[in-house]
Amino acid sequence: MLRQSLRPARLRVLTARSVPAPIACAKLWRPYSDEAKTAIQPGSISEVIHQDHRQIEKYYDKIVNSSDHDVQRRYQNAFVWELARHAIAEELVVYPSIETGLNDGREMADKDRAEHQVAKEQLYTFQNLEPGDRHFIPTLEALMKDLKMHIKEEEEHDLVKLEAALVPSRSRKLAEQFEMTKAFTPTRSHPGAPNKPPFETAVGLLTAPLDKIRDIFRSWPEEYSARPPSGGPSR
Ligand SMILES: [Fe+2]
Ligand SMILES: [Fe+2]
């Protein structure tokens, strides 16, 4: 798996310089064409994002299909952990590439960021609810209803256009940067944090350590041997 292939030496402190810079080099982009719309390639940025989406959906299913509060608590933590990291990594790695590389990228990225902001606020409410609370499931369902639309748009529109414009090696590089970035992002929702460069990086770095310390004391799904903060659930 990609995450396992990353060497510790590469997991150094995330700085503004290690966040993907706007890409203008012609070698990294290719002219948009219908032929470029191919199946998801192994190791591509699309593949890692699709994997995250399926994981988020799986945690959601575990919560709504259980009546055991302990199980719901464990998967609530896993859901928040996965979605919080995924959203910020997209904002740091994927949306800047969409913004700079696609003709209508600015509008696409702004729309995605606005949808993320809604999701983060919903996630913030959800992460503070107890499984026995009467708002617990309705809050999660409302969050997921909007999130499923966002996921569908990303998978069927945004990522398709991005992959069509990227050379394959650049897509794989973005996938590596995406996974590395997730190691440094906050693991809980902080809807007040900026979601556009350059401030998102600094705020994320400040917030992430506290989240990770608190993760130590949270409960996690028992099916996973490697859990946060030591790397998180393995797929
Ligand atoms: Fe997203
Ligand atoms: Fe996503």
C-alpha cells in the first residue's frame, strides 16, 4: 500500500515548501482530451482519494447499522479521524492543482472548499455528540447526505478532469504528497481554521499535535491492529 511504502525519512515536517506548488511546467500537464479519460490507474491521486471515500462510507455504515454505543463510539472516532485528514489533505494537495491546472479550476476549487466548510461544521457538531444522544444519528446522516454529493462530484467530475490533464507520473506524485500530508494534518474538525493557502498549513501544523495526543485516549475499532496515533486503521 502506498502509505506503507513511504519511508520515515520522507515524513519530515510539512512546510510551505513541501506543499505542492502551483504547477506551470508543460511536462506535468497534457492537453485535455476525451481519450485521456481512462480507468483509475494504480497509485494515482484518484485511486488514493477513492480509497479514502470508500473508507469514510464504510465507517458511516458501521455507525448507522449498530445499536451498540461502544461500537458506535469507536467508529465515530474513526470516521472523524478519516474525514478530517482527508478534507485538509485535499485542500492542501488536490485543490491547488485543480485551481492552477484546469481552465475552470478556480471555480471548481472554490466550490469544493465551500462544501468542505459545510462538512467541517457538521463534523464538528458530530464529533462532540455522544452515541446515545438523540441527535447523534440524524447529525451524521445529514452530514453524509451532503458529503455523498460532494464525493460523487469529486469522483465523476473533478478528478476525471484533473487526471485527464495530468501526466501519469505527476498524478502518482500527487498521491504520495496526499498520503504524506495526511500524516501531519489535524485529526479532528476545526471549522474555524482557514482552508486556503498559505494559512491552512500553519494552522494545521499547530492544531495537529494536540489532536494526535488526544487520539491516544480515544477508543478505536477493534478490527484494526495499527490504530491512531501510530498510523491509523490499516485498510
Ligand atoms: Fe473533498
Ligand atoms: Fe474527497
